[in-house]
Amino acid sequence: MTITDIGALVGLAVGILAAVDRLFLGRPITTISPSAENKSFRDLRVENASKQPILLRRIRSYPRWVRVLPDDTSKGAAAMYATFNAVLQPGELRSFPIVIRRGQLVEQDATAWAPFVILVSWRKTRSVWLPQWPAIIFSSARSLRLFAKSR
């Protein structure tokens, strides 16, 4: 084994570690769950399972009839069309209310599937300039209706 081969192996190992760090380590855990206050409401729950703070840069939803609010106050409702940032400390769990602007989709007698996507753009605070893969949630109005029925 020559010095070139050793250098190539070291480069490969560094590349693998960098890929694992970019794609898997420090990612926030994102879920949709019934709200703690009212079972008829849904929250986007984001948990920072890493050892470093993370910055939530933007939470987007497609199509636009699904919105995620910064909080459940009147100021949060007023910010429905604005983007917001949040910093999550290590181990912190934060809930963001999900608002369905087409309310007939989440009524219990509705039958529409109505799929949607929520994208959570985030960064590690130790390297905010370095992009991370967003956390993606695929769901539907049918799933949200099932949350309201669950016990």
C-alpha cells in the first residue's frame, strides 16, 4: 500500500463522515400530532434531538390552504402569511399550530383525501451558512380527520 492509497482511503473516510453529518446527524424530529389543548386541533411538533441548538429558518406548506403558525396567540394568527424563525435548544420540543384554511376538508363527514406537504428548513447554529436537507412531512386532510377521531 502506497502513500497515495492511504491518502485516498483517508479522503474517502472524511467524505463518508461529512455525508453522514450532513444527512443524518443533528436533524430535528418533526411530527404532526393532536394539540394538547384541544384534540380537534393539530400541531406540528419539532424536537431538537441533537446536542447543539438549531435554527428553524422557515416552515412552508404546499398547497397554500395549509398554514403553520408560530404560536396560538392572536399575533401568531396575524402572522399566518409571514415567515418566521425559531431557535430550538438541545432537547427542546416546540409545537406550532396547523391551520387548515379550507375548513370543510377537516369536518368529520368530509371524504376528500386532500394531500399536502410541510417543509421545515433548518440549520445547525454552529454553521448557519451551510445548508441542510429540509425535514419533509407528507400528510393529508384525511389523516388530520383521523387524529380528531382518535382517543
